[in-house]
Amino acid sequence: MAVSIRRVIALAAAVALLGTLPACSSKPPDDSLTTFLGAWEKGNLSGLKFVGPDGKALTGDAAQKLWTTVAGDLAAQPPKLTLKGAPTVKDDNASAAVHVAWPVADSTWEYDTTVDAKRVDKEWQVVFDAKTINPQLEATDKLAIRKTAGTRGSIVDGAGQPIVSAKPVVIIGVEPRSVTDINIVVKNLTDAFKQANVTVDISGLPDQVKKAAPDAFVQIITLRKEIFDTIANKLNSTPGVVTRNSTQALAPSAQFARALLGSTGEVTKEIMDKNPGKYKIGDVVGLSGLQQKYDSALQGKPGVKVVVPMPTGTPDKQLFATDPTAGTAVKLTLDVNLQNAAEAALAGDTRRSALVAIRISDNSIVAVANGPGAAVNNFALVGQTPPGSMLKTVTALAVLDKGMTGESVVNCPKNLTVDGRTFKNSHDEELGAVPLRVDFAKSCNTAFASLAPSIAPDGLGKTAASLGIGIPWDLGADVFTGKVSVNGSKAEQAAAAFGQGTNLVSPVIMAGAAAAVARGQWKQPQLVLEPAPKSPAPDGPALNPASLDALRTMMRQVVTDGTANQLKDLPGDLRGKTGTAEYDNNPAHTHSWFMGYRGDIAFCVFVENGGASTAAAVPIAGKFFQTIG
């Protein structure tokens, strides 16, 4: 490592100065000091000669061992060194002031030290001990780095109010030496978790306790304090069960937007391995969702201390410290009241489900809810599944743009065969020759399959793109933006026209399409406002007003006289399109969908394996709108 220019100039001045000394001191210590400082900057003192403070010889290997031991946590990144002025020389002793700039995490610990040298057999040798490294150190000291986390940033809603903030939690574990009967521990924990409706696998707990040290803390689970309080008596009276109080960044409830917001917890070995040197055991980090995606911003910058650890009960000797910087907030468009309404609407169904709501006037995604059966999978944004008859909205817009109207007659036979593939309607329904608006309201598959030839092979994809389906979005969160079948065989085009084939969508994509129909133009929805996404999609083209008028009328008829007529008495002007989507080769296996809008709120509801839309998705939408009024 090169010696700094400043040091060279200083050494040159020293040569000129020392040239006037008596003959016995005519050879200056400059070369020895320069060599030592260069070796110290490299963290490698082996091969040099030293003397100790007692004047006895000290080998380079011994000096290296002392340096490595005393430097401790800082040894891996040695300091930058600058000689301050000319060394002073008196007889066989010399002394030089050295400025030390030691990298510590993202900071620099700066201080001055003194490097002494002694002439031994006409050769200058550096005097090396712990005080050479830092004047406050002793030979038995060992430097350690301590990080202090700043306050984690909040995730805030569209009004700027914290959604996720620090809340009290209780960490439940077992101390092996306090266990009198592990079977009782397992039974009481199992009963308590069942009572609290908490799912945790403790089948391996006896083996974990057996292998752990007697005074170890075998961690089981972290619970919100209000949940723990419901089972506290049972757990506190169980010998061996111990708890620790802490805080954790949490949403208003365990269910609230959990898959979107994600969770925090102690850093895992996998995360530490992927980020060498960034974390230490016990650090709290984002483990999933937005907490993980924006972990660096939310974490802020930790403070750092350089200390000499002292025995238990004695404060550590602190040599350097920086203050932590609080994390920055991540701002979302979510509306707490609407999110709660969406969660409540899904709460009664144990199947995987989702509800996304968008405020049409400003494109804000105000609710991203995943039902209890969705676990931590954010299906509302990243689900990929056939849309079923919801996609008839796209097909209808495509043929309306080509000149058809809601009154155009389109036959709805019981069956339709295209290139050897036969399509049929739900319950073998046959409407006959009826207006397109009736085919749409009653969701006739064969009528829409028959429309495929009137659309160009890539026409469905182009119309879908005008509604934001199948084009890139940047929400600031992971999202699946859809895949629409294009240029397929005639049979594939027929299937795609009524939402089957190879079409795939997510709930948020269809909510965005509904908002586009309501608005008259597609605009990418917003979810993460700060930090702002880097590449949001540009606005789509203005949609044909005549086509929109017809489509909106057809969507209203779905509610008043079609597949969603169970909501016809719901206050407000609800318009939508249902969907029952087959997802394998068994026609009885279907997902349940409903998309649409009412007033300023566009929405999409999904229920996995929910059967007919009328059985699952439509009632959930009704509950949602009844709640928000």
C-alpha cells in the first residue's frame, strides 16, 4: 500500500533536519518508520524487527499476533496512516506523531497515536505494543465493534399515518435447566397455542431442548402482546417456559395486509450469508413483503461503537461512537378503513382468496387483501390464474370497437365446436339469438367463442393492453400484470375469447381494467408512493366513448339482470363482470371471480376453487360494499 505524499514530504523534512545531528545519530529512523507504517496499513507486520517497551527484541510474528489480537473486530480492515510532521530524535530514541483513520462499518474512527523507535546495533527498530495501536489500549485489551440499530422506519398509509409501527411482542421459549417434564411443556404449549388460534409446529421441541445448553433460550414463537396475554397464565405456570418482552414493527392486526406488508424478525443465517458483514446475530430485519423489499430504507443507518469489552457488571470502555440514523418511511396508498373492510369481507372463507380495490379518481390502490387461506402469499398482486368470463369484458370491448353494439344479435347455442374442440355453457344454458348485452349479462361462453373470428389473431392482446393487461407495471411491489392469448389456433382463440385458453391474470390487473372502463382511459394504479417507483407505465390511449357507453351498460345489466343479480338491491350504481374459471381438466373445478366498479371504487374479488361466481366472489363483493357504505 503506497505511503501518502504527506508522509514522504514529512520524512524528507526529517532527513534535512537530522542531517545536523552528531555522527552517532546521523542515520535517521525514517526508513524504519516508513516501512512499519506501510506494513501496518496492510495489516501484516511479519518479517519486521521490533522492540518492546522494555527494550527487549520482539519478532515480527509476535508483533503480528499482538496486532491481530488487540485489533479484534477491526483487524480485517487496517487503518490509513499519515505521519504528522518530522519525527523527533534524541540520541538513540525517536518519536513520530501519526494520524490514524480506521474504517469502522460506514464510518471512520480518527485519532492520533505516537510511534516510537529505538536504535539497536546502529539499526532503527520500532517500539511496538498495544499503545502504539491506540494510546488508550493495554496489552490485554481487544477491540470490538458494537452496532446500535436506529428506529425502524414506519410503513404509512395514504394519509401519512403509520400502518406499521413498533408494538409490544412477547418471545416465547424454553430454558432446558428449568424443565421438570418436557411432555407437560409440549402439552401446555399445544393447548395454549390452540386456544390462541396460533399455528406452530413444536413436534421437534423435545429434541431441541435435549441438545441445547442448560441455560440456553430455545425460541419457539413471537406473539403480539395482546395475543400472548390471553394464554399468559397457562404458559407462566409451566416450568421451563420462559418469555422475553420486546418490540416489533407490526400492522394494526395480524391479518391486516400481511402478505403485502410482510414481517420483520431476527436476521436468519441465510440473510447473513448473502450480506457478509452487514448484520449480526439478533439484528431485526425485514423477512418478507415490503418489509423485506425496502429493508435498507426502513433500517436506516446503524450507529457503531468501538469498545473494549469489560467483565459482566462493568461498563465497556468506549473509544469511538456514532449515532444511529432512523429509517425512512415507506408511504403507501392504502386506506386503513377500506383495507379493514376488504379483510372483513374475506374473513369467512378459508379458501385462498383476494380482494383488491382501487380509487378511480387518483389511481390509488386502497386495499390489497388476501384471505385467511392465502397465508403469506400475496395472491392479490402476484397470482397467476385463468380469468374465466371476466375476460369477456376485453372481448366485448374489442368487438364494440369494431362496430358492434349492445343490441347486435349474437347466437348463444348450447354447444359450439371450433376445429374439433367443443365448447359449452354453464348448466348447458342455451339463450338462442339474443343481443350481445344479454350474452354478456348471462355470461354465454359459446356466444363469445363465436366472436373470435371477428377479432384479429392478436386483437385480444391489443385490446387487453389498452386496459393495462399484459404490459409492464411498476407498483414498487411485486406484481403479475397478466398474459393474454394471441396468435393461437382457431380453437385457442375461441377459448381465449371467453377467458379460458392460455390467459392468465391477477386480481389487481382486473381491478385496474375495471378502473380503466370507469374512467375512460387506463392509468397505472399507484401503490408505493415513497420511494417513488422508477418506471411506472405510461397512460394508455383514451378509450372509444361509444364502445365504453355500451360496455358500461352491459356491466350494469350483469348486476340488474345477470349473473350478479343477487346484488341488484345494493345501494349505488354497481357495474361488473363475473367469472367462473376452469383451471384443470375437470369442469367441476373452477375459480370464482367478480370485477367491476361502484362510484369511485373499482374492485376485483377472487376465490380459489370457489365454484360459481355467484357462490363465492359476488357475495364477498357485496359484503365489502355494504361495509364501506
